[in-house]
Amino acid sequence: MESDADPDKLRRRFLRAGMTVLARDGYSGFKQAAVCTEAGVTTGAFYHSFRNWKAFESALIAHWRLEATDLLVESARNVTDPHDRIDALMQIALNLPHDTERAIRSWAAVDSAVHAALTEVETARRDAIAEMGVELFGRELAERLAATSMLLLTGFENSANPSIDDFAWAMRTTTATALALLDERQVSE
């Protein structure tokens, strides 16, 4: 049974607060005081949960990767129909914590460990999209679509004026175009 004194529960509370602060305040506002205020606890509780701020940052990036990539990729892999799987991947992309990811991208520009983690996440996402698209598109087109999907995502997240509607339209149009190419290939064979 979890209690407020449960160390794992408190750590998760700090990690959720860190994600919230990044989303709300960006990397420039990502400070220990803001995280503690968001979590509703003192800095003493922070140091009870994390050795230091760097340890918290590392745990937060690991938490982000788990929540915004690893668990989502696993859920998409469980979708058996290849068309439904592509739709699931698009929904995942649309529902990522984009404000948090935008802040992490800014953070990665000044922190080599975060940059390395971001590179790993982008590679994992691209590889998963390609892997899950092979059944429909074949290896070459699936890899191209995965690269294009990541370019759309990173462009959206790096935009000064991002529009989720434009991002969704771009993903749907890219996928529809790829499916049309596939249909043309099958008709000509």
C-alpha cells in the first residue's frame, strides 16, 4: 500500500512535477524551487528523494523516455492490424507531451547528456515507426516514412508557432500519399 511517505510515490510526484514545469515554464524556468512548488513539498523532501539536482535531471529524462517513447511504442506493437497500427502511431505522435518535449529540445542544446538521450529517443522512435510500417509499406518505404514522420514531429516541436491541426494534417497526408503509392505499385504488378 502506498502512503505519502512512500519514497517511490514521492519520486514519481517529483518526476510528474518536473514534466509539468518543463511544459509550463520551458527549460529556462526549470528550477528546483519551481519543481518543489509544483510537487507541493519542500526542498528537504527533494533531497530525500534525489541525491542532487543532476540525479533528478537524469531520472526525469529516463522517466520521459519511458513514458513518452518506450511504453507508447510497446502499446503500438500490440495493435495487430497494420492500418490500425499506423493510426495508433499517429495518435501517439499527436498526444505526446509536446510542450515538455519542446523544452527538452532546448535543454539538449546546452546539455550533452540530454542531447544524447534525445538522440536515443529519436532513434528509438524512428526505428519503431519503420519496424511497424514494414508489413504495409516494405522496408525501404517504411524507413522513408519513419524518417519523414520524425522530421514532421521535430519540425512541429521546434516551431515558434506550432499548430497541432497542421501537424495532424501533415501526418495524415503523408500516410495517405504513401498508401496511394503502395496501391499504385500493387495495381501495376
